[in-house]
Amino acid sequence: MNNRVLVNGKEQDHVAVYDRGLQFGDGVFETIAIDHGKPLLWNQHMERLLHGCHTLKIQFNDASLLQDEVERLIKSANNAVIKIIITRGSMGRGYAIQGGVYPSRILMLTAWPDYPADYYQNGVDLCLCHTPLSKQPALTGIKHLNRLEQVLARAEWDTEYQEGLMCDEQGCVIEGTMSNVFLVKGSGLLTPTIDQCGVNGIMRQQVIEYAKKKDIPCQETRIPITMMQQADAVLLTNSLIGIWSVRKFEKHLYTGSKIIKTLQELLGHAYPKP
């Protein structure tokens, strides 16, 4: 499958050098799974995208325009990935926000990631990243374009792990570099509170919703890093991987979990199979 890019509705692969997304990371993005030619969890992604625009005071709220452009890109796609970026647009120097500038839209269609089936069936290995997540309540939950902390964290390992765990400056677990985290304790789930930093993932929201439907207790709470070894099992979520169980965190091994299997079966419709 050939990659395709639309910038403000035109097939091109470049943006203006004065675009504030490039200059300052001034924008938001969503990464959406395409399964059999359909964008999954579209409404949830759009809700978070528009919430992010509102939070950053970017004057964009046209989800229907994005839907039309996505449909243009995915006509010949089966399983693929759409990344949507909204920036504040191009302005002159300085941080001040100028009026009369329309936001930029960047849509990218790329191939489905070639994750081994073993990741889904037997779990993945997780390491602890030393790069901390800074607290910034004003940006909590949204997917803004400044991902430098994740870039630094991902540079801490090569291919020996499939994901890295990130903590805040107090040593509490927040998320993975590309995923949200849940701990299985007994008959319930724990997931980090996201009120000071971190992304409120779409698949995280789905897991919390399905847990409620199945009467699986799910608590959002502070999770010190020491709790990782006290968990019965650990799972990772995002909109492309769905759910991965963790088989090893550093040197600590986890056994399987019926809760994880139940959630994987419930969410089976929500992401393409490997």
C-alpha cells in the first residue's frame, strides 16, 4: 500500500516553514485504525481531537470536513493507519497568537504496523524508562504535538523491549511511551489517574467502559512504581495494538489473566487482527 498525504485538502507532503506545528508543536493529533476500509472509534477520536483544539484555543471544529478527507484517502485501503494533525496554522515570529489565521490540516495514510502475532497471544516485554513525564495540568489528557519526552524515553532501548513505562517526577506510573497501562489486582483493574500529565487514550476509555459493563472493578488511582511487582498481571492499550498483556517487566514475570482474555475478546471488534 502506498502512503498518501493530504495537507489542507491537497495531495502534497510538505507544510509551510512558519507553521506553528513545526515551530512550536502547537497542535494536536489522532492516530486511527482503519479496519476493512472503516475508521474505528471515529466519534471518540473526533471528540478528543476537538477537545484538544478547544483546550489549545485552536479555532477548528469541522469534524465533517475531516471525515470527507479521510474517506478520500481510505478508498483503496483495507487495514491501515490514519494520522490526523491539526496545527494552529502559519504565523510570524513569536509565541503570541495572531488572529485571522486558519488552522492547518494534515492527514497521513500509512500501512498497518507489522506487529508479530506473538505480542497478542503471549504478551510483550516492558522496561522502565528513566525520562520522567513533567506535570502540566493544562495539557493533561490531550494528544498535543510536543512528544519530546516520549522521544527521549523511546531512545532508552533498542529492540529488546516492545514498550517502555513512564513515570512522573514522583515515581508514579502514568503510561507507556505509546500506550496506557492497567494493572490487574485480584478481580479488578487499576489504572493511573491522569490529572497532572499523560494521555487519556481512546482504547483506555474503551477498556474502562467494558470493565463496567462486565462488572469488573476498575479504579483510577496513583500507582507507585513499586506496585508493578505486586500486580497479578499488566496490560497495555492503544488504538492500534488494542490490548497487549505484559509477560515481563524488567526481571519480573507475570502469569496470564482471565480478565485480560475477557477484555481482549470484548474489544476484538475494535481493532484489526494481526
